Amino acid sequence: MTDTAFYRSLNSIGVPQRGDPRIAGTAVAFTQNRHNQDEVAAALTEFADPAFARFARTSGVEYRNLALPLERYPKMTGFTEANAAYLEVATELGEQALRRALDAAHVRPDEVDAIVTVSSTGVAVPTIDARIAAKVGLRPDIKRIPLFGLGCVAGAAGLARVHDYLRGFPDHIAVLLSVELCSLTLQRDDTSIPALIGVCLFGDGAAAVVGTGADRAPAGLPLHPGPRVLATRSRLFADTVDVMGWNVSSSGFQLVMSREVPNMAEDHLGEEVDRFLADHGLTTADIATWVCHPGGPKVLDAITDAVGVPPEGLRHSWQSMRDNGNISSASVLDVLDRTIAEPPEAGSLGVMLAMGPGFSFELLLLAW
């Protein structure tokens, strides 16, 4: 058996191998427009109903940061103005998050070889990465991989694509940038149940992750060394495009969120996680850490039941939702940032998971 074959054989039973990329730095960024749940719910909808008020109070969200000052939202004239605001704020927050993640990883901007950018709450051509590249100091020959339309699953999916890239180029550095400004998609005259859920749950923010290939270590010691990414798994379900997403019209993005979202987790997530881990000779009993997208209270409860995570296992997910709401693709990266700041025991394994439009799951196997 060759040396390379030996390391590959170890990975089949969940042991880190020599070629696994590492997460070297993470960061999040928010605007200064921070408000409690009651303030946001009152400002972003004209719908007043006792049932809505009760849901707002029991949503698990206490605070959120918004893209714009709260008083500006009632004056918004439509999609054109909202998207112009998206371009301005997303560029600013994206730059902040990326700079902070690079600093945390002790990586210079000109060392970055590729950038994966995910966002589904505004339209930008050229994309956000192109708008901040020169400001941050990224090289002119950087490989740009923008992904649109993955919604809440994009944070995990984007990190999986960073993993794939660094497996192919182990001497490179790649970064993931997520920017989501969910408040700019909300429409005050939309009183549908999905829209009202969105008012109660969604927040705004940005997150960035720096990944290093197995043959490329940062020049300095990262502030909080992150895990290696051992493997990834994607799962797309047929005939589920109506479960979650956007209806795009002249007025902008109208939220689609079926009652089936928690059911999809309850019915399918446990089996998918079991299959993913079994491919590497593992079971959920081997997983010490869970990095889960906080899609909402029902979603987190469904994950707990489907996978058998102990109550404390989703602590960072519940805290992220409480402090920031559901920031779409950036949320699971906020949970990752919190997890790395309080690192699990060295040698332990973790799973990152998220779900989103398609309907789809994204799973990553991590090792500290």
C-alpha cells in the first residue's frame, strides 16, 4: 500500500487524513441597526393580530440587526430601492466580514487564491466579491465562484465547495463569503403566513470563513484554529421546489415557506445523516459537536428529534437565533464561529448541517 493510499484508507473510518483542508479563520459582521423583536415586528409589517403577536414572542428571536435604520423601511418604494440598498450594505458588510476572517486566520488578502460568495437576498452583477476585491486587496487573478439561489443551505454548501476546491488545490487558500439582508426582501402589504413568519424570524448580516489546503499553512498561528473538513454530502429531493424559496415578481422577492419544512427534517434528515456517517464508518454516537443552521424553533426541534442530538448539543444554534434571528446562509457560519470560539475537545468529530430550497440538505464532517 502506498503512503497516499494509506491516508485515504484512514479517512473511510472518520480519521483525518493528510489531504484534508482546515478552517483557519471565521468572522461575522453586522450593522449598528440593532433592535428587539417587538420593534422589528411592528416596523416591518402593517398586520396586527393577536396570533401574530404571540408567534413573534415565541419565535426564539429576541434581537436582530437590520440593513437599514428601522424608520426607513415604511418609506421604501419597492424592489429597485431595496436592491440598491442591498448593493450598498452588502458590499460594506462583506468587506468587514472578509477582513476580520483573514485577520483571524493570519492570512494576507493577496494570499487568497479563490473566493466562494453566497447570497440570495439581492441581485448584484457584478457580484459582491468583485465589488470588494480591490478594496480588500485580493489578487487580480483570484478565482471567483459566486453562488445564488441556495438560500439557507448556502452557508454549508459554500463551505463544502471550498472543501472541494482545496482538495484539488491543496497548496491554495480559499475563502467563503456569505451576505444576507433578509429584511430588504420583506413586503409590508404581504400578510401571508410565510411573510409573517419571515418578519418574526429573519435578520441581516454577513459571515466569512478562511480555508487552507493541506499543504498550505498560514504564516502565523490562527486566533482560534478551526476544524479540518473531512467530507461532504449533498442531498436534493425531487418534486420539492415549492417547499421553500422565492416567488420573484416586480415587487421583489416573496417568501415561500411551506409547513413541510420541519416535516422534511423529521422524515428524511436522520436517514441522510446516518448514511453520511456510515460511509465513514461512523454513527451519531461518534459525533461530539453539531453545527446546525438555526432555521427556526420548529426546525431545531425537528433536527433534535431526527438526529437524536442532546438538548445541549444545539446550544450555539439556539443562541445564534436568539441574538441575530435567521440570517439565511450566514446563520450556520455564525454558529460555526461560536463553536470555534469555544472549541470542542481535540480529536473529536463534528457535523455541520443545513437545509434550504430545492428542497435540499448539506452535510459536512468536521474534525478538531
